[in-house]
Amino acid sequence: MNAVTATAPTDAPVEASGNTSPAPAPFTTPVAPGLQWSDALNLAMPFMDQTHIEFVDLLAAVQTAENTELVSRWQALVDHTDAHFGQEDRWMADTGFAPGSCHMTQHAVVLKVLREGLALGQQGQWAPIRQMAHELTVWFPHHAQTMDAGLALHLKSVGYDPATGHISEPEALPALAISGCGGSSCSTSDSSDATATAPETA
Ligand SMILES: [Fe+2]
Ligand SMILES: [Fe+2]
């Protein structure tokens, strides 16, 4: 899957050639939140869902930020995402996923891109952050409904308690380390695809 190509948030100029297709325009001003929490994102795993609710809220705060607050709000989102992904990576490591499984790889790629956006923002370049924020509104539902949903099912199947790390059904742990995503929508072949859905640096 290719990275999301953003469309203009407002009316885009029409090309002089007569082509009426709106040209992509950079995101340069605050926009309405592009993603809101809904039942479609609920994975019935409170620890995971609470983190995802916070992610959606922080992303909305970025999208609605004026330039003066954009970098600090992006910093808050990056810090939260670092903890969010790290938490899920620990859960995977605790329950039989191989290091570098596709879900972990996607986390690493996305976090790297978000940090690149932060570095650009700290240099006064705000458009990349606004572009990435838009792309996250598309990327996150897909990630939650595939990789995170698969992880939630896996954690439930082994009786994993995220608060304590206790596994109540160790007999359900995989005999071989999982290199795919652990969900019905993912397979080991997804690892080569794991970077494809990550937001891109504008
Ligand atoms: Fe997640
Ligand atoms: Fe995840």
C-alpha cells in the first residue's frame, strides 16, 4: 500500500491549463480534526483503547493548533506515541512475538517519521507536521483495525494481563515465535509491507 497522498483541506487553485482537477495544496493552517474516536476503533481491551483515545485526542490537538503551538503539541504526540508503541512492543515480546515482527517494524518506521517531522518543526518548518498529522488520520484507523486488533485478540487468547504481565493460559502461547502480526488480516508476508503504510515526510 502506498503512502497516503493528501488532498487539499480547502479550495485548491484550478490549473490554468483548464484541468479542473484540484491540485494538492500543502496543509499550512489549522484544520478541523480529521479523526474522532468511535466504536469502530474500540478493540474491547481497555488498556489499549485508553491509549488510543489519548492518541486520537492528541492528534486532534495537533490538527487544530495554530503555528505557535504546533511543535509543542506535535512533541506531545510523539512522546505519547513512543510510549504507546513501546507498550505494545512489550506486550508482543511477552507473548511470543519475534523481535522485529511486522507490527513492531511498523511502529519503528512510523515513530522515526514522526521524529523527523519534529526535527523539521523545530527548524520552523510546520507544513510537514500538518501533512503528517493528516496522514495519521488515515493510517491510524487502518493500523488499529488490523495490527492492533490482531494483537488484542492474541493477548486475550493467552490470557495476558497488561497490568501485571501475567499469562493465565500459557499453553496457548505459540510454539514458534510470531514474525507476522498475529491477526487474521496479517501474515508473515506483511513484514515486507510493514513500512508501506507509514506516513511519509512531506
Ligand atoms: Fe496501538
Ligand atoms: Fe500498534
